[in-house]
Amino acid sequence: MPQNRTEEALAPSRAVEAVAISFADGAAVRRSTHAAVETPVEFSYGGIPHAVMMATPADLEDFVVGFSITEGVVRAPSDIRAFDIAPRADGVAIAVELSADALGRHLARRRTLSGRTSCGLCGVESLTDLRSTLARVRAARLSARALQRALGELERAQPLNAATRATHAAAWADASGALVCVREDVGRHNALDKLIGARLRAGADGADGFVLVTSRASFEMVEKTATFGAGTLVSISAPTMLAIERAEKLELTLIGVARPDGALVYAGATPWRSGRDG
């Protein structure tokens, strides 16, 4: 249990009581369970509010770096000089201090994002705001065995979801399929931002493995993956058409509907293909 108000404010889940109903016999039993915490997280840069994201208040240090990179606020983690995470009664405030050059660039391109949700595109002012300058990425060679291994390890690597059944996960797997890092959040974009932040803080890049997510593969998930420099995105759900088109332009390998017994390759190379196409 949290020992003080700060720890409680940053706890990823909290104990609650619920009534468990049995469809078999109609029995109703009250029992204890856990609910995932979702709280407003305010980002400000140079003292200027930038965005409020609904997120799980865990791994916020990783969130700062990943969000700042994938939002285009900074070009590299070194652009972030310092940050302060302050729990408040109505959420968590994160004040980020940028280098002088990074702050200047940020202010030059700053746009209003009030009311933004985690959809990934809400808040852009026009279609021309969609990024079109990302460099093509290089996909790591991926075997069917590595993909199967990563999928097999993923469920066991989600303690918050095991307790709450309410969160998404984003994982980084190496070329063998071993999970190196996993981050969870109520928001699928937030989970990926936290994963990217964690890998960047560890000094890693995106060229030696692949990203695995529990959510659908949308346009913005492809964008975030490519911004990190990873060349392969694997999702247990299906991608949107826009995500497929974007992946093709970036030469990113996009794999969806990934299950223990197989997956669908929507874009990019399929190095393990054999037999008939389905």
C-alpha cells in the first residue's frame, strides 16, 4: 500500500470492491479487486502548458522522454535539461526544462493542443500538420520463432493488466524474440511513448529488434515507431488502412493479428514465408 500521498497519487492501480456475478447460477459475491488509475498528466515546456494526457501515473520519467520525442518537441533526449514531476489534487504536472536551442525550436512550431485526447491526431490544425518528413526505417530481420516467443512472453510481462484487465502494453523484443522492456498504460499511445522513452534513456536505438503492442496498429502508432527508428511494428490487433499506407511509405514492416499460431504481414518483408499465401 502507498505510504504517503505522493506515492498514492503515483500508484498505477488501487484496491476497489466489486460484485462478481456468475452467469451459471446467478450468484452475486462481493470481492476485492484492483482498478487501473487514469489521471490527467499535464506537460509544460519552458513554463508554457503544452498538452494534457490521460495516463497511468507510472514510469513518468520514461513518458517525459518518449512523449517529447514522438511529439516532435525535442530531437534527442539531450535536448531535455531537467524535468519536475509534481502530483496535484487534480492530476500530475510535469514541468520540462529544455535547452535554449530546443526551446526556441519548440516555440517556433508550437500549436494549441488544449482539449487534446490520446487519439494521436486530435489537436492538429490542418491535414498539412501530419508529418511527412520522417526518414525511411530499416526493419530488423524477424523470424517466425522470434515472433512466437515474444507473443508467448507478453502476457506474463503485464502485471498491471493482470491485476486490472484495463491497460495496454508496448514491448521491445530483441532479434531472438526475448522481451527486453515492457511498459503499461491505460492509453495505447502512452504505453508506446513510455517504452520509447525507456529505450532512449537506456541509450538504445530501434535497429536491433521490434516493437510489439497489445492495441490496434493505427497511423500514429506507426509514426511513433518510425520516429524511434524501429523498422518493425507487431500488433495483436489489425491495422487501419492509413497505417498500412504509412508503413509502406516508410518501408516499415507492419504485422497484425499476431497470435501464437500465426500473424498477417500487411507491409514490408516477410523473411519467413513458406508454402501457400493465405
